[in-house]
Amino acid sequence: MKKRIVSFLAFLGAGAAMFAQDAATAAAGVAGAGDSLKYLAAAIAVGLACLASGIAVGKIGAAAMGAMSENPELSGKALPFVGLAEGICLWGMLVAVLILFR
């Protein structure tokens, strides 16, 4: 698992280096390396938040459906937890907006 994370981060770093522009274009007023890293950071924020949200909704949703199959009265207590897990994705989007418009 650790090798996958390291290789994923190396892949992201290589992508940022490919799309980064040199100092001459940055001095001319064109987007420079700082802007490309800003876009990369926003993409990572949204991507990881949505990935975590999907994992959380999958686990919580399965547990909620199992609990509701045994006791249907638990539906009102179990479904808000699914909504809380979906909120993780919204927080990632908010962080990306804050990064982009800073």
C-alpha cells in the first residue's frame, strides 16, 4: 500500500513538472509554475475528498441497510450518517475553491 501511495505522489509530481512553465513566460504575464501547483492542489483536494466520501458512504450505507433490515424503525437514525459522509465531498470542494480564488 505504501508503494502505491509513493508512486501516486511521484506521478503527480511528474505531471506538475510537465505542465509547469519556465520563468520567461511567467515574467511575460502568463500563468507560471505557481498557478499549475495551485490547480494541482485543488484537484488533489477534491479527488481525495470524493474518494474518502465514496468509501465512507459505501461502508455506512451497507451497515445502515443491514440495521434497517433487522429493525425498520432505525431508518430515521441511520440515514443522517450517510448524509454526513457525503458532506466530506462538499468540504473538499470548498477547500478547492478557497485554494483557487486565493
